[in-house]
Amino acid sequence: MNIEILPARLANQIAAGEVVERPASVVKELVENSLDAGATRIQIDIERGGHKLIRIRDNGSGISKDELTLALSRHATSKLKSLDDLENICSLGFRGEALASISSVSRLTLSSKPKDQEAAWQAFAEGRDMAVQVKPVAHPDGTTIEVKDLFFNTPARRKFLRTEKTEFSHIDELIKRIALSRFDVSITLTHNEKVVRQYRAKTDPSQAITRVAQVAGKAFAEQGLHIQSGEGGLQLHGWVLPVGSANTTQYTYVNNRMMRDKLILHAIRQAFEEVSGTQDLPGFVIYIDIDPRQVDVNVHPAKHEVRFHQGRLIHDFILQAIKQVVVPLQGEFTNEPFSSEVESAPVLMGSTHISANNIESEGVFDYPKSQLQPSYSGSAGSSSSSSGTRSVGGGGAYRATPSTSHHDVNAFYQGVSEQHAAHFDSVANIPATQQQFESAHNVLKVVSIISINEGVCVFSEEQQLYCSHFKYALVDDWHTQIKELGSLEGKALLLPVRVNLSKEDCLLIKAQQSWFTLLGFELVIEKQFVMVKKLPACLYLLDVSTAIGELLNGCKAELENIESWLEWQMKCVPTRFYLSNVFLAQQMRLQNNPQTIERLREKAVKIELNHYLTQLD
């Protein structure tokens, strides 16, 4: 048999078999085109379940006269120009096949008028011959597409259509899903000239729940718990109903594109199963916002499925985000005194995080190690639980390169800590009489501090050098902050992390929880686990499981006052903290505080310069 190129009409009908499954498929493609055109009002008219007529009207940007015929051609689109655009798809449509496929199996009329065009024009195509006729027509700004007699020229496909009621129910469900993807667009749906659905635009984000309740049921407004997690290039938000709810409406979206993706549904199902132990899923409306370059939507013509470049990361992100909401909804896991605290769990304070660009430029990975974040440590420890939650991380994982401005200083004093300051317990004998006569301001004028690296500093006094560490000044600084602000500032985790503990340990932490609030912790303590939402800024770089382990050790030590807890916290601070932007800001404050000099003096080690001067000979 000879190989031949298929005729255009035959190729279009083959493509139509993938794109146009039923009337709802036509509505989906046309409404998505309206949304891509920037429409804020969409009118959808259906007759006889879509068998007889599908009409879509919008107030979008429109199509110029010269492009009307081209719009009905295969592989013709305004949304892609190059291969790079395919890697960064932000529009709902991009294949350029929909209109051509629909026109090959129906009688299609396309009327449009851009704002900058004086008159409107209409293109008409009918079935297999694909002959396009263009003529002037009266039409407002925007576009109207009429699809009549669907599958009139393909009787075999027409036989597979269901009853008018069934086909319209599919269209109605489709419009519900689209209405929840764009709250800022007004949508009206009519069937046989009767208004069936009318969704008014909700431009205020606080009013979004009213459309969710209108589309998915009042239960979302009455019982739904809002969830919001992540930041930057990966975010998740939406509403989740309690386990056991009779409402089972389940919608998921990726970059405002409605999805029935297996990976997303599996992560949501696993989250509910791990916590509640049941396979029955309640209702949810979940939105995932991700960098378009990290997801491939060019998987199926219907675009119901996507492929994530980091599928495991996305799966675990969704799993943890959903679990932070599911956990408080389970009566058997919830302690009554903490119910109000738990309900605030979904709201995360992403503003406390350093941006990714800053992290790369500074070379400091200033974030806690958890299951969702890669570990850069050569010896990373892990803590696993029966629920599958795991926290991965390491102590001294990734070190930043010292700044250029301090490079020469570091080189000069490289051997100081090794030979003369192996530990800072050897206290230098600085005359006490001198300290008595110096005022706070005089101290700052006389003493100059040179920051070295990792909190180590050198200060000079009376032509003598001393070596010390800023950590000895942290306790006083923290104590001052608590007096002024009421507590230390905590940094919110990207996602709350669950750490499984025994009942005895949970009770032990619960008994000392007032101290933790002062230190900057935010914990949700349940019967057999602790949900960590915030860590003190100085402990933010610790593995979460390690931080909770240190917390338990502090509780078992029976510390009785804030000074003891601050001393405990100072000893738990990881070395990497002294490379972070948080410490740099604190260091500037410490250097201008006379009390800092006094604390540095207490643990200072004298640097014998004669030892180094003899090496110059």
C-alpha cells in the first residue's frame, strides 16, 4: 500500500474524534477560548442538550476580519509562537485544533469584532467540504460562535449521544467547574431559552466563598475549612469539608485549569486515609498554582491530565498541605482546649521567608529541612512515623562562602581560634577597675568589634586583641526583646510538620507550653503527635524533629525560669544560624549595644600577637 497524506477534511474529522466527544466537549473548548480572549462576561445558550444548538457569546478581544478564515484552520493559534512558549503555557488552549475539529462535524458560524475594528464580520463553515464564507454582520465588541446540528455528517458518532437531559447535565457540570476556576467572570447558562445558571463576577477575594457555596453547596460556606500553603512558585489553597460530610463535590485545579489528575487525587486520598483511616473522601475545592515551566499540560487533547516535572515533590506537598487541615477535623485526635488554635492552622505566614533569589545570591539556604525540601547534607538524619510523615535534614548541611569584605580578615586570623582560642572558657583577666569607670558610650567609642565568621569576633582594647563569640550576647538581647514585645518572633514553616511522640512526651511538652510561646515556638499538641507551625528564628535551620527532640530534653531538665530557657536555646542554636540574614540583622543591633561588650568580655580570650610577630622575622 502506498503512503499518502490524509486530506484536510479527513484529518480534521480524525482530530475531532479526540477533541469533540460530546456537546460538553464543544462547550469546554469554546468557553476556554473566550477566557483566553480576556472575556469578563460569557453567555452560553444550549438547545436540546446541545444536539441542535450551542451558542457562546463573550466580550473578549475578538478576531479581526483577516484572521477569521485562518481561525478555522488546523494548527492555527495565537497562543504559541515558538517551542519556548510550549514550555511556558499560561493559556487554557494552545493546540489550534478545536475550531477546525468542531467545524468539520457541525455547521459553525463565527462572528467577531475587535474594539479597534469598525465593522463586525462573520465566517461560516459547514461540514466536510470546509468551505469558509466571510460576510459583514451586525455584532458588538467580542465574539459569538454558533455550533448547529452537531455530528450531522457523522451518523455513527451521533448515535452515541445520550438523551438531551443527560447531555445537558454534562454541560451543567462543566460550567460549574469553569465557574470555580475564574471568580472574576460572569457566566450565564440557558437551556431551551430558560436561564438555568447565573454566576455573577466576584472580584473581591473575600467573596469567593459565596460562589463556591453557590456552585458546590452551602456546606462549604458553613463547614468548609480554608487551606493556604506554600509560596512563590508552588502554592495550594482552597476549601476542605470535614470527614464524613454528606457533600462529596470534588474539584481540583492547576493554574486555574480544571483537572482530573491521578497524582493529585492520590495525594488527597492518601492524606485523608492516613489521618481518618477511611477511604470515603469528603468534598473539596483545591487550587494548585505552580510555575508553568514545572508542569506539562500537553499530555492529552482534552487537557484533563498534566505531568509534573517533580511529581514526588508535588505529591508530598499536596499530602502535607491537606493533612494539616484534616488532622484538626478528627475528633479522636483533637484535644478540646486546642480546638481554636487548630482552626487557624491553614493560614501560613509566608512573608517571613527569604525569597529564592536572595537565597541563591547569598549562598545561604535559610529554611528548615523537611520532607518537601531537599537535603544538602552529607549525613542527613530522618525521622519516620506510622503516618508516613518524614522530616529529612542535617545539622551543618550547607555553608555559605564568607563575604569578600571579610576575606582578608579571616585569612589574617585564621589560626587564632586553633592556637589561642580553642575554647572560650579561658576567661581573660581584664582589669575590673577599668570597667567601673567607663560609661556605656565610652565603651562603644573605645572598643571596636571585627566580625570574623560564624559568630566569631575580635575586639581591640588598649592596643590588645581579644577573641570572643556573639552567642554570649544573645541571651541578653532575647531577654530585652521579650520585655519589649512580649515574646520572641517565630518564623512560620513552609508547611506545618507533624512529629510523632509518645503520650507521655506530649503531656510533658504541653505542661511547659507557655515557655515555648515566649521563645517563638507555635505548636499544636495532640495526644500522640506535635504539629510544628513556627520555630524561633535562631532554631529555624534545625531539622524539625531535632528541634522537638531538644525541646523534650529541655522539658526533662525541669527548667523553671525564662533565663534558663534562654540559656538552653542559646546552646541549641546551629552554627549555620550565624551565616543567615537573620543573624546579620541581629548582629548590627548587638554591635551598637554597650551590654554586648560586657558579655563578650566575660568569655574573651586574649590573642598574643607576639607569637605571630616573631613569625615575621
